[in-house]
Amino acid sequence: MDLEKFEVVHGILLASAGLPRSLFRQLHSKLTNEIFDAGNCFEIEPCEDGRQRRLLLTSDALPKESQVFLVDHAWSFRLTEARKQLETVDGLAKRMATLMCVVDEAEEDDGESETEEPLNAEAVVENAKRKAQEDATTVKWLEFDNLEVTDDKLRSLDLSTRFADLVGLSLWGTRVESLDALLEGIRGLSALRALWINNTPLDDKLGNVAKDAIVKALPSLELYNRHFTKSCTSWAVGFCAGVYGPENPVQSSDLSRPLQKVTDLDLSDRTLLELDPKVLSPLEIPELTSLNIKENPVNQSSASLLEILRSFKSLVSLQVDIPGPLGNSALEIAKALPDLRSINGVEVDLILKKGMEILDSDLKPRLPTWSPGEPLVDRVLKAMWHYVMTYRLADEEKLDETPVWYVMDELGSALRHSDVPNFRVAPFMYLPDGTLNSAISYSLLWPVKNVIKGEECTRDYLCGIGEDKQRSARLTAWFHTPTTFFAEAYSSFQKRLASAASEVKKVSTEGTGTKSILPSNGRPLSVFSDIPYVQDFLRRPEFVLTDKPSEADVLWTSAQIDEDFIKAAGIRPDQYVNQFPFESCLVMKHHLAQTMQQAYGSPPWLQPTYDMERDLAALIGDYLHRERSKQNNLWIVKPWNMARTIDTTVTSNLPQLIRLVETGPKIGQKYIDPPATFQGRKFDLRYIVLLRSVQPLEVFLCDVFWARFSNNKYTTEESSLTEYETHFTVMNYGRQMNHVNTHDFVPEFEREHNVRWKDIHEKVKLTLRKVFEAPGLVHPEMQSARARAMYGVDLMLDDNFEPKLLEVTYCPDCARACKYDVRKVVGDGGVMRGKDFVNSVFGCLFLNEETNMQRL
């Protein structure tokens, strides 16, 4: 298609992407000719000790909005299919694990070097001796990383006798586990300045105890497991700057100032207690322009620290913790160090202009972790929440019910976050023939600032999202936000619940309640309904069906009775309807939780529940509190207003929990674990409740209920959490149903668990009464003299057989009840036929009969 047609077909997509119009022609050309030229302009390099990757511009300067690049999607999936794809698509798990930096070197090699002779400790020693002889020097550096060096092997190497001039020694990942063996092996190495024993049994077991003993035994040691010791000198700084290392362990004799050419210095996470001028001196590093001192417990005064930093006349870029040693404010630092051009990657001019106090980019990245031997699939499923993005497909008729998640290719995934990014990324669906059938998904990448060669390329992970949309809380999916932020939010939320619980509320008892609406002259009530089951089964002589809404006494409809419906149907004020005003306070999940919390605080039959659109920080605070106290931390995330468990997820992964808000408004609710099970399977209970009046409360429970079962045995194994048929019970939409008749379920359940169902039923009735009392306590506007309604209420039992409220649904069609002859399991235990159910409902609501109904 030509450019003009391209813009017409893709107009909405281009507008939503935010791509400047000046780049439309270039984008059209690249899509039409399949030009993927980003690899010519960028380079990916590891960072964060190999646990992340970042993207650098390698071409000449790239002006703002001068280029648009196509970024491919390496993996697209529905969440329920993610594990299956990783397990079955050849090479996918390996590629994703590599992209997400959750593979180690041995796994990356993938057996390619199997023919090579494995390196051992003796080989390392011999290679070092050979090189030392060639250089006419002595061995000064030995690295035994990941080799089979045991306590006995370390002793046999006799390092202190054979290599007295040793400056650097790495035992990272070896099998050394005895402190005595290590001390024996290193004692006498008086020149040793750097030692690594990370990831060894010894370090895992003794930690700081081993450190204290080692530092005491080695008075010249400056670096221990990457951290500076109290004996550190400018040599340690030189090591961080790349001046010293395995190839050049000590200062060359012809260099009087070896650090004089250093411009960039990263001293982050080195356990610096102070910036000592003897160690970090402008005389030694006169050309220093960029300094990173983040993640250090610096305890010297801010005044002293500022004085040292001002002495570096070339320093223009600083990275430091905020709040931290220089104060609590980025704005304060910018004013105190006026020569700086950027603080934590943010331009000082912008900090001053916007009065920025704390920068989101101050936060420590939440890097993926994994256990040795953990399958690649499991690693990817945990780590992918640092990388995935999402969109929903839609056409002119409807929006897709479940979102698509995707991972950009290696180049796109290397774009790290910045509050002031120099690039923007947006998903884009290319439609070569103008229809969704031909759709190809890409991401578009273009510069939003002038970018120079060698500069890191960044994007804003939450583009356009400010604190009004919980930006700080949502960034916690990628960064370690200070826990005090969430502890305060959680505490405030709990106080709000406690305050609601302490308030004395009473439902109004004014009025005499409802009466039968049957006319005194004996005329039958005319009923309009668009529901087949009502049309087929309502046969009582007190009611007559009509197809004209304006002539009906009762409108029983599945449509929402709003202003448009009222106008179109010609509804009169004296007509009765099957919907209460403001019943959304019950039938929308977030409103239901808020109604119960406003009425009762935190009732035992409601799981901890958070509206993630407003209380995400409190939810995270709850999660972190449970994590610290080693409590169960499994959560279920549900859309506000979708049925049949659509877009509902079970997870214990905090980044996933947070990022699920991106697919629409959700509630986060503590998962009921463990639940009561039936023959090993999870189940819930659907009750039908009839509401005649909110104030005074008149509510009735049908004598029947339905138990719904999962198909698989219940488990919370990580691999099961995406299995619909393990964790959900609604199987009557295209899935196999293992239905159990109610009158069979109850006695079997009683035998299996040695309980009386009538005791459980009494608890259920009390719970349901409380649920329908709540609107009268906090939402009296739901009351209407002309409303009668039927609701489906879903409950679950925990392993103590206590009922837990799941949801309340507007339930007008009685469909399930009409399909079966249902034996009543409470009351007289008789049978109620489906067609009788409809007549009983209408009799209760409009004639005030209570046959087959229990008043709550």
C-alpha cells in the first residue's frame, strides 16, 4: 500500500503510538521493505555484574526525532500459555533465559567447549607461572573461579610459600568451606590486596565472621568480595577504574600518577564508609568527570562530603543515593554542587526547573534471581516480568477478553529505565492488507532527545504515568522502592479498616417492609422479560407475560436499566424493575470489597482485598509484611467487572502482581490457601439470594445451592498456578465439567471431613446476611421501593470450613436453576424442579411468599 493508504489504515495505531508525523514516511518505507537497521546503530553490553544488559548508541550523534527503528518481538503469548510455549517451542526457553540474564556461563556455552580439556587448579598455576616467566616477573594474580578447589586442594597449592608476591586471588565459586583451611592457605601473603571468596560454602556459612578473620590476617587487603576494607588506598580505586587488574596488578615504575587519565569512576556498592582524600584525591584523578557512589553506607557529614566533591573541578555527573549522605533532596544537591550537569542521570537544569526532590532513578534495580539447578523455564517465568509489555487486540465489534504479553528482541529488551529517557518505545501492529488477519506486531523505537555516540539509550517504563496513577508503587516491579513507603501505606490502610470496624452502624428499621404488589382487584401482574427461561417457565396465574415494556407492571430484564434504557423502553416511575439503584456497590468486585470494608473493616469472611487502582502501595506493603514474617504470600488478581474468571491470575511473584494492573482495573485479593477440598479438588458454592428491600432489610436465601469443582487435584506448586482447571471452578464454558449433584455432594463431604453441613450452612447464612446488610449501612442510596432483585453469591470454604466471600453477581436469568431438578439439602430435603424455581422467585419477590426460601 502507498503512504496515503498506510496512514489511513494505521491512523489510530499511529496516534496511539505517539510517533511524530515527520517519521511516518520513514516508517512506511521500513515496514514495506522490511528494513531492520537498528543493529547498525546500537550495541548491547552487560552491566550489573552481568545480571542486566544496557543499550549504547555506537553510531554518530542521533538528533531528536530523526529516525524510527523497527524492533521485533521475540516472544508473544497469552499468560495461560506461557509455560507450555517455553516447554515445547524449541530454543525459546534458552533464548529468553539468555535475554533476561538468568543463565550462567556454563549454560551459555551449551556444551560447545566439550572437547576442550577442563581447566583445573594446577593448570591455572602453570599458566600463570609461564606468563610470569615471559614477562620476567613473578606471579601476582591467580583466579580459580568455579574450579574444584576444596580445602585440601587449597592447602596443597601452598600459595603463601610459592607465590609470596601475590596481589590478587579469586576463589569465587570454589568449594572451600573451612575458615582454618583458607587462613592456612593465605597466611603469609603479605602483598595480597584483593581476595574473592563469593559463592563458596565458607562465605555462605560464616559471612562476616570469615571476613573479620581474613581482614585481620591480611593487613594489606584492600578489596574483599568486591568491598573496600579499612586499609584501602588509591590502589582499590584504580582497580575499580580498570587501571589495576590481572594484566597489570601494580603500578608501573614509569607512572608517577597512574590514575591521572581516569574520567569515569564507579564506586557503587563498595561498602565505603567515607570518601577519604587520601584514597580519592583530585590530585590523583584530576580529569574525573563522572562518579558513582550509590549503595554505600557513607557516614561522614554532608558538609565534609560536599567539600571533597567540589575539589574535583571536572566533575559534572554524579550518582548518589537520595535520600543519602548528601541529604534527602536532589534539588538540595543540585544547589550545593552548581557545577554538576546531571544527578543520577537526570539533567540538573530539569531538577532545578521542576523542583525535583527524589528521583525515581535513585532506586536500586530489582535484578532477577534463581537457584542453582532451577529449570530455565521457571527462571524465565519469574524474570519475564522485568521485560514483558502488553496490548489487547480489538476490532470494530469487540475487545479481546485476554491480553497479549510480549518480549521485545535482545536490542529492545536492553533498553533500561530512565525518568528522563532519550528514546520512546511503542507497540505497533502492521496490517499489510489492511486487516487483522495479516497483522504483524513490532515495537517502534525513536529518539526523543539528541543522543551522542557512546550514550546509554533509555526509555520510561511507565511513560505518561505519574503519581496520580501510582507511579512509585508501580516502579517497584523493576526497582527496590524504600520499604518505609509501603509500610506507611499498609499501616494507613489498616487504620482505615480499624476505624470502620469501630464505628457503630445500624441499618434503618423505619417502615413496614415490602408488601405483595398483586392488585386488590385480582388482576394478574403483567411481566415483560427478555429472558427465555422466564418466558418459558413463568406460568403462575398471578402473572401474565407481555411484549410491551411500557405496559408491564414488572420489568425483568438482563439489560442494564440506565437512563438510555428507561427512555427507549418508556419506563414509568410506578413500574417495578429487577435492579436496585447503585447495586454496583455489590456486583463490581472493587466496590463490593469497599462496601464490606466501609461497613465492617476487615470481617473474617472477606480476604484481605485491595483496589489496585488506588491502594497498590498498601497491597505491596501487605505483601512485604508477609514476606518478612514468612507468611503465605499467594494472591489472586481479578478484573473489576469481568465474569467467568476472565483475565484472573494467581501468583506469588511481586513484580507480576504489580504489573497485572497494566491490563485493566483490578483488585488484588489474598488467595484462600489452603481451601477446603472435595476429593482433593477445590470447589466453590453458588447461592441464589433474593432482595426485596435494603432498608429495612428483607433478604431471602433459596433452599438450594450449587457446588462447582475444579477438574485437577489442588496444589500450589509453582507450575500449577497458570493451570485453569486446578485453581478455578467455572467449567461450563467450553471445558469438561465434573458435575456432582448437590444431594450427592453434601453427604460425601460430611463423611470425608467429619463435619455437619448444617453447621456450615448456619455460618453461610450469617455471612450472607452481613453481606446484604452492608449497603444499608454505608450506601442507603441503593434503597428503592420499586426494585426487587436476584443475585448469585459465590462463597468458598477455607480448610477450617469457614465461609469466604468471593463475589456477588447480578443474576437475572435463573438459567442454571431451570436446567436441573435440584434436591434441597436444607429444609425438608425434597426436590424442587427447575420450572418451579422461576415461579418461586417471582412469588417471593412480588407476592411476598416464602416457599422454598429462607429469610436471612
